[in-house]
Amino acid sequence: DAKTTQPNSMESNEEEPVHLPCNHSTISGTDYIHWYRQLPSQGPEYVIHGLTSNVNNRMASLAIAEDRKSSTLILHRATLRDAAVYYCILSGGSNYKLTFGKGTLLTVNP
Amino acid sequence: KAGVTQTPRYLIKTRGQQVTLSCSPISGHRSVSWYQQTPGQGLQFLFEYFSETQRNKGNFPGRFSGRQFSNSRSEMNVSTLELGDSALYLCASSLSVGGELYGYTFGSGTRLTVV
């Protein structure tokens, strides 16, 4: 499985933008970049995913580097409810699975 | 619309017993996956089903098994329970064939405690 590297933890202030980085230098051409987050005592929640182009949805934006070896999840205005572990995952081809790493623990300060 | 439903939410079993966990995917979702989450190992993939066929299996012993029914509902079974099987078991469903196009929706999980 292609591997991703994320910082163990990040901290942000409420209502400020947050940029969560992810490196995936061994990404293959068919791998989609997925982001999920897990709030305490809940199952993971889908945030966003993309292949080559930047993507936006109501939750976040995903900026993908031109060489696809890195990506950044952008939360435009962090709220206390965004405090969670964020996972960057590569998935594609005939994998039919998500391989979770340790993710980034995001702390949001009021 | 209703989300992914897992039952039961909590379960306590004794070593050596067996357990069956149930998952009802979102209506229309035909891909169902199972994951185990423990503090030490994090989230680990167990298996994935599509149209009643297991297409991928994680690195777990044969005591872990699953199946999917024609209505896409899925069950997983763990036989001869060990203390190390205590974990949160999560089910996820997807609209697309492999989740690449639409992502996976996870349930809240079944918390299994083996004593």
C-alpha cells in the first residue's frame, strides 16, 4: 500500500484557517487522495477526496500538488467541532480498502 | 437518509465464546467493509464485500469471518474470542464499486469487550 506521512499533531485557533499537510511521494497514477476525520467516540467521517485537481466541498478544500506527491487539507474557519484526528489515505485500483495511518490530531483553541 | 447502522452498540463476551456483529449499510450502497480499531494498532481493515462476494481481506486470523446478504446487509463473526479481540468494530459502506468515487460512510461501531 502506498504510504502517507502526516504530522502527529497540529494546533489552531478558532475561526482561523487550518492547513493540514500530507506527503505521499509513492502515490500511483490510479490512487485517489482521501481525507477522513474521527471525532472522539465516533467512527471516521468522510471529509473530501480528489485525484488530480483541487476540490472544494462544504466541509473543506483539498489542494493537490502538481506532481501529486503531497496534498493539503484546508479548513477555512476552524471551529471547536473540528477538533479530531485527520487521516490522509491513498485508495484506488482494486484495493477496496482504506489503510489508516496514525493521522494528525488537530486541537482547536477557543 | 439513514446512516450506517451497527448493532449492538456494546457487547461483553467471555474468552472462548463467539460473537456476531451486524451492519446495515445506507440504502443503495452495495460495498460494505469492516475495520477493527484498538488503541495500540489503530484502525485496521478486516474485509470488504460487494454483491455478497468478499473482494479483499486484511491480515487477521481465520477466527474472523464475515458475509454479506442479498440486501447488502453484512455480518461479521469472531469465534473463540481472545482478550486481544476487545476493540471497536466499525462498518463502512460505499455507493461506488470501491469507494474511490464517493468515499465511505462509517457507522458508530460496536464496542466489544472480552473478559
